[in-house]
Amino acid sequence: MKEKAIKLAIAPIGWTNDDLPELGGDIPFEQCVSEMALAGFAGSEVGNKYPRDPKVLGKALGLRGLTICNAWFSSFLTTKPYKEVEAEFVKHRDFLYAVGARVIGAAEQGHSIQGLPRPIFDDKPVFTDEEWERLGDGLNKLGKKAAAKGMKLTYHHHMGTGVQTAAEIDRLLENTDPALVGLLYDTGHLVFSGEDHLAVLNKWIKRIGHVHLKDMRGAIRKKALKEKWSFLTAVKEGVFTVPGDGNIDFEPIFKALKKAKYEGWWVVEAEQDPARANPLEYALKARAYIKEKAQI
């Protein structure tokens, strides 16, 4: 396999957090993308400070040798009329296409508690059979809209949502068309949820179209469980970190993806408080770890 088939990116959430604007609120867009490039990454996802004009964004990224690889899309297929979701998705798709991305990462936000001050495990939403049907059908339709532009829809399982556990990932993928809906595999969310992340990886490796490399601090997770923290409290307290700084062994993950001839982006994504975890320092730490362990 050609190693260039795997491209490395980093998400801006380590600099400025979209869900917690107070984290990194003072860090400008230009600093964020400059430090990404300085740390040795080739791509970025989209943050809330990024220019929405494709020409302006493209110029800023081009100066630094960066490419947009993906951006989060909040779907509400279980709670809103499909046509409303589709209209927002098409706008999102067209923006991403214009800035060079060919992957769209969607996460169902119907009934989500990820941004609410509620216990992340006790209050986790559970979809009804009818909601599962709406979700699967809607994702297939959105996948067709993505494919029409030569793009790939990937589903982002996430803490505090109706698709968080391994069983829920199974149900989602079993009820969607493999040609239209892929999996955005996120190490940190699986481990935080208490799932066997390697079992999910090996079972669904042919469906994986995008990868988020996020490490987790086990001691913080234990406190989150014991003290019934919300997701955002856990983030602020440092449950996530970059690969090589937490408790996840990424070597088996890297080996499995390379053995399967995965082609696409690996994205370092670790939402942290930049006042406690200097973004450039942690970006460099992640890049060095990936180079050492994955030889990329």
C-alpha cells in the first residue's frame, strides 16, 4: 500500500471549541491554521471561526499547504421533516465541495444530550423503531445527494446521541446502503462509551470512510461516570487528549487500517481546553506519535 493513500489532518477543536466557545475564544483562525501546518499536518476540518467564503478560506489554507477534509453536519432526521434536513445538507455539501473536501461527516442530533447539562450515560437517548427507520432512510437519501457530487457521506457515532454504542453502530450500518453511507470511526467516543473499539474497527473496516484519532484519559472517564458528568463537563475536565497522551494503544488501530488498505484521512481530534493543553504543543506531540507508531 502506498502510504500517501493515508493523509493526516487535525481538527480545530483543540484550538477553539465549537460546543464550548469559551475554550479558545481568544485564538484567531490564522493562528489555528498556521500552527496546524507548523506541526506537520496536511488537512483540517472546519471550525466556527473559519471563513465561509470558499475563496477566502481557500487562499488562507493554500498559503499554508492545508486542505479541508471534512466538516461536521448535524442531522435531525428523527425529529424534523426530511426536506428541511436535506436543504441544510445540500448547502453544507456544496460549501465543502467548493473548499475541496470530499467527505461529509454527519451525526444525528435528534434527542441528543451532548450539549446539555445532563448525565452523559444516565440520560442517553434511545431511538424507537420508527426513528431508526427514519434515520436509515434519511441517511440513504443524503448519501445519494453526496454521491451526486462525487462525495462520501460518513456517519459519526457520538457520546450523548442515539448512535453511541457498538450495538447502535451495528444497527445503523446494517440498515443503510454500504454504497451510500460509510462510518466515521472515532476512537475516543467508542472508548468513552465503554465499547471494544478494536472489535468495531475490525467488524466494519470496509465501511470506514473517515477516521478520528482521539485518545482518552481513563481516570477522568471514571470520575465522569462516578459523578454523573455531562459530556461537556467531561471535555472541560480533560477526558480527551491527542494520540499518545492517554490510555488508548493506537498501534493495533494503525496496523488494522493499513492492512485493510484504508485510503483517506486520519484526523487528530481531541477537544481540550487550550489554556490547559497548548494546541501547538499537543499537535506536535500527536504528529510525533503517529510518525513513530504508524511510520507516516
